[in-house]
Amino acid sequence: MGLFSRNNNKIEKPKVILELRSPGCPITAIVEQDNRTAYFYLFGDNEDFGTKSCWIRNLSAAPNEIETALMEKGVPPMLTKEFCKFPEGQEGLNANTLEIVWLEEGDGAALLENGEILCVIPSWGGNGGFYGYARDCKGTGDFAWELSEDNEMRTRVKRSDEFLKSWDEEMSPFRILQPEILDYYDEIFGKSEKYFAIDNAEWPPKGLCVNQGEEKVVFATVAVSLRPQPKIEMYFENTSDVNRIELGVILKSALNNDQINKIGSSISGITAIPWDFVTFLAEGHTVEFQTGVNEKFNFGILTNKLKVLPEIQLPQYRESNTTFLWIVPISNKERAEMIESGVEGVLDKLDDIGEEIFNLNREEVV
């Protein structure tokens, strides 16, 4: 008889009992169980994300040692007795009592049973021997760590659930935030003449306002900051300082409508990068930036460090600062120099040319 069998003395093939796609990232959350154990998984479409897993509970008596031989055969292992709050096992999960709640970033999720958290896989799950937190684990187990009463994930899951449900209200988060940002931009740049939706009819909504002055055209995104960026927690200690962004571009005003639309489309694509690729954008990052004006400058550096760039201080949103990053067009040669020697040297040279950074027909600085 094979490894997988309906016989209660054998290991059954795991069954999917719940599944939910992330609202923002290319990730699917799945709950699986066989007749021995239950696991929570996050499957990423991108190889960089891969698959993350977290033990939920054992359904029969826990082993004393890690089930290495079964793991080598691809069988989900039970958690050892040392780390089980219920070493004799628990009842199987019932899909009717379960709910998956995605964290606001879209790259982590929690599994709830009758409103109580069973386990959480945060963004840093799957790294350094850490898989996730589980209610029925005690201590730092091999496939889950204990979800203590004071674990911050309890508050974050609750806030995420409230945020996602708030989109069903008449005054959705977008309808509240959008006018606040637009009013601020009007004060800084003057009354905007054009506004475009740049969300491709996908959630969440976001926009782009365009102010065409006599000498310059200013582009500024609206409501990208509704969501905190993924993966920030793995690289920054004070995530609330850098996890929300808006983007802008300033260019010399000799642009026709086709070029404005092309630039708007490029900005739209850049705003999707964090969630489409489960990453983040921050000061000093470079991105592809097609303008349709001069193919020499087909990249951009994200920065607010150049003296000629207006200082934008957007109000906080959900207890996080919103960082406004300007996209400054750069050439492939300038980008290569940044990659090889660091961004500071090229930024200093761009700083030296002042408002010429807005000119897509300028000379390269390297």
C-alpha cells in the first residue's frame, strides 16, 4: 500500500480546506490538513517569494522527535511534543469556522477560527528558521513560534481586518484621503488642471494630478500611500517612517498630450512595483522610466535630496509618515555609475546642475 491512504493508520493526502488570494500581491493563502496535522501556506507567484508555511495544530499525538524521514518524502511534519500546547492532538479544522485576514502590506496573512487568531505568517516569515506564529505552539518550535498574548501581530491583524472592511463603507479610505492630498498639492503646486486614475480599475484606487505651468509640468500621485509597502520590515527598524510613499516628477513644460500620457503611464507602472513584485521603493532606488521624449533618459532615481526639488510633507496616514519621492530622469550611463560606485556621487553632480535635472535634453553628468 502506498504512503497516502484512506486507512486511518496511514497518512492521508492533505486537503485544501480554505484558500484566499491576496488583495494586493501575487500571493495565495491556503489552509491544508491531512489526518495528522494542519498547515497554513503562502504561495507566491514569483520565485523570489516562493512558498512560506506555518504549523497550525496536530490532529493526533505529537512525536518526540522531528519527522525527518517523512519530510524527505514531502509529508507535512507534526510539531514535536516539546512545543505543543496540546500534545495529544486536537480536532480537525472546519472551513466554516475559519477566516483568512491579509495584512495591510499584502505579503503576510493570518488565519482566524471563530474570530481568534490561530496563526500568522508575517512578511519576515520563512527567514532565519522562523516560519510564523501559532496560538497552539509553545516556545520557539521548529515549524512555528508561540503567539504570545502581547505579540504585536494581534493588534496588526485586528487593524488590517478593520481597514479591509472599511472599504465597504460609503466613505471609503480613498474617498477620505484623496481630497486631503489634492488640497495639499493645490497649496504647494497651484490648482491642478488634470487628474487621471492610474489604478487600471484594480483595487485600491489611486490617481495622478498634473499641473502644467508656464515653465514646468508637475506630476504627483494620489493615494498610493493608502497601503504600506511590502517587505519594509525586513530592512528597516522604524517601518512607519518609510512604508508609505507618493511619487512625483517635474519636467520642463514643452510636453504634448501624448508625452504627458506616456509619462503618466510610466508613473502608474512604477507605483505598482512594490505590490506586483513584493518589494518596496525608497530613497536612492532606480526604476525604469520611459517618457517618450528622449530615449537617452529612460531611467529614474527616486530621491528628495536634491536642493532644487520642492520639499513635500504630506500628513501622516494610519500612524505612518508618507514619504514623497521625486523621480529624477537619469540615463543608462548615469544609472550604471550609481550601481558601480553608489548613488551619492551622481546625486552630487545632479545637484550641481540645478533645474537642468528637469530638462530631458540635458547633458549627462557622467
